[in-house]
Amino acid sequence: MPIPESDPTSREALAPRARWALASLSLAMLMPSLDTSIANAALPSLALNLEASFQQVQWIVLAYLLAVTTLIASAGRLGDLLGRRRVLLWGITLFTLASLCCGLAPGLGWLLVARALQGLGAAVMLALSMALVGDALPKARTGAAMGWLGSMSALGTTLGPALGGLILASIDWRWMFLVNVPLGLVALLLAWRCLPADRPVASASAFDVPGSVLLALSLGAYALALTLGHNRLAPLNLGLLAASAAGVVLLVRVERRATVPLFQPDLLRRPQLRSSLWLSLLVSTVIMTTQVIGPFYLSRGLGLDTLAVGLSLSLGPLVATLSGAPAGRLVDRYGARSLSRLGLLGLCSGLGLLALLPLSLGLAGYLLPLALVTASYALFQAANNSLVMLDVVPRQRGLTAGLLSLSRNVGLISGAAAMGALFAWGAQPQAGGRGGVEAVASGMHWTFGMAALLMLLALAIAGRDRLSEQAGAACRPARSD
């Protein structure tokens, strides 16, 4: 696996042990990000083969995302308490074994159970990979390494549908999960050999079980409300949304009284952290939208076969691979704040084009905006992750990384469920007598139009923070020399 070149601010190259430690963290970030979207390309085929609806096969994605999201903040906190290296090794082991179970699953029900277990291991890997950067690498290389891991996250998320489509076209769907087994063994060996040893500073009794359970129930109710009943706002759906909102309110009350809360109030009072969490949520929502809707448009809207869908989707990971390392260097040179906003602007532009061009230009109208979206996503990830993690004190690295990953995965759930529901509504064939191709194109128009609006909201949040920074600087008294 390639490792970033030496930081221009430090003339010393990384020691071999540190380079291999970064390689292990890169794999620990890449694999769970890959499995976030690797099943997306198989959803149309599974929907046909299993005679299931779009909402039912969505749970192949949602089971994984829900498991990741419900534990990811707690996983970061558990690493702070018991030792990050130790907990990461547990997470890689669970993820690898669950991937094997996914590949051997005899049916859809067993596959969903294995996907949930896989998500539990992925939660630990995503939360602690970023947290361990400060332990394994010199401080002068922290920014570049965070940018690199952000690029690995972007690469994994965008590579998933393409790799899944190619595997589905050439072998069997089971290999979409079995491919993780050798990768997991390599990551486990590197992490065990190269990551620095740690010592526990507390006991597992400090683990916030009530908060984790409430978070799981709230997110589960939210996802069910958006997928049951063919996306109609029936009483059941409204009741589930109300239960989700009540769960969040109760979660806040429980966390305020907890001895070791899942969300520490001091962290959430930081304006920069709150802003970065909101931006991460919004960006992840629109990225998952491209991964879920894209295969349906290519296969049912343009009539491409599975192999052609996989090849078309490979453009995204190619762009992420080429833009990942330059994004990290640009962040180090020009600063994370300005490049985060530049990434948001590129995402907004690309998604706006996706809402319009495919309706008239077909495949080219899809691939060109997708390249812009993917490159902008890689830039945003590198900048936003660096912005959040650079100033975190060591004792809060795991929890902060967990919160950042939590916001990302709540966005992924929203993209898979809420934006998937919007696409299903916009692509109803019976609406206005439209046929299949026109219906899918209409769903694309509505869904990516909403995604572009979400990026406008993200730009407004980033712009508000910039004005706040300027106002704060103007109010501070000048220092006397």
C-alpha cells in the first residue's frame, strides 16, 4: 500500500515501523469504508433475484450502517479507557470473522445478521484508526497522515460499488465479502506488530451502555420510518419518527447525568467541532446518495449490464486515488478551513450537474459530474478530518474520532434511507404515465437536486463560521509589542 511522502515541514522520513503502522491504519480505514458501499451495485440484482422491493434490499446496506453508527462513539470511548491498540485488534478480528460469515451466509436473513456483526467491527476500526495517528506517528506528520486516512475513507466509499459490480459480473456475490478475509489478516498482523503498546486507564465498567442502547433504538426507529410502507407517511411511519425524536431527547437527558457520558459536553461546546460534525453529516448523506442511486440509474435507466455498471462506477475510485495524495498536500500547504469550503463548493456544483445532465447527455452526463463530486469529496475529507483532530488532547482522541465517524455514518444512513426514499418516490412509473427510463431519470432529478440543496446548506454553515471567526478576531484587543 502506498504511503504518503515526507512532510515538507519535516526533512526526516518516517521510520520503517511508523510507515508500517500507517499502512495498518490505512487498511483499517479502507476496509470498513469499502464495505459501506460494496453491496450497492448488487442491490438491483438482489431485488430481482429475491423478488424483494427496493426498500427491503436497502437493509443489506442499512444493517451494516446501523451497527456501525450505534457503536462508533462508544468504540472511541472504549479505546480511550482500555487502550486503543488493544480494542482496534479486537475490532479487526471481529470484522474479518464477520466478513467470512457474510460470504458463507445461506440466505438473506443470515446475511443481514452477519452484516450487523461486520458493522460492529467496522465501528471500532473507523473510530480508532484516526485516534491512533497521534500515538503512532510524529506530531509533525499528523496533519498529512490525517489527510491520507481521509483519502482512504473517500477511496473506500467510492470504490465499493465499482468493485462490487465487477465481482458480481465475474464471480459470485459472496466474494464481495470474502475479499476482506485476507486483507483483514494482513491488517491484523501489521497492527499487532507495528502499533505502539498501550495501557488501560480505566475499566470497562465506565462504558456507557444506556447511551449506546438509546442511540441504537433512536437510529433504528429512524431508518424503519423511512423504509417501511413503501415510503408513505402512514401512522406507523410517523409513530416511528416520533419515537426516534423522543429517543434523542431522552438520550440527551441521560448523557447529562452519566458519570462517563457517550458525548462529553465539553467537546460538543467547541464551535469548530460542532460545525465539522454537521458538515460531515451533510456530505456523507449526498455521497451515499450517489452510491445507492447510481447503480439503479445505470442499470435500469441506461440499460447497462452488470459489468458495464461496475466499469462505469470505477471512475469514482480512480479519481479518488489520483486526488487523495494531492489533497493531503494541499491541506498542509493552504490550510484545512479554506480547502474544506472549496470541497463543499465542488460537491454542490457536481451534484447540481448530476440533477440535470444525465437527463439529456446519458452516460457522459453522469460520469463527468461524478468525477467532480468524487474529487471534491476526497478534498473535503482530508481537510475536515485534519481540522477536527489536529488540536485534540490525547485523552480525548478516541472519543473525538468516534463523534466524527458517528456524524459520517448518520449521514450515510440518511443517504441510504431518506434519499433512497426520495428516489423511490420520484421514480414511480405510474406517476404521470411515465415509463421505466423516464421514471428513473425523474428520480435522479429530484434526488440529486435535493443533494445539491444540502450542499448549499453546508456552504452556509461554513460561511457562518467564517464570519464568526472574523468577528471574534475584530473584537480581540491588539497585543502591544
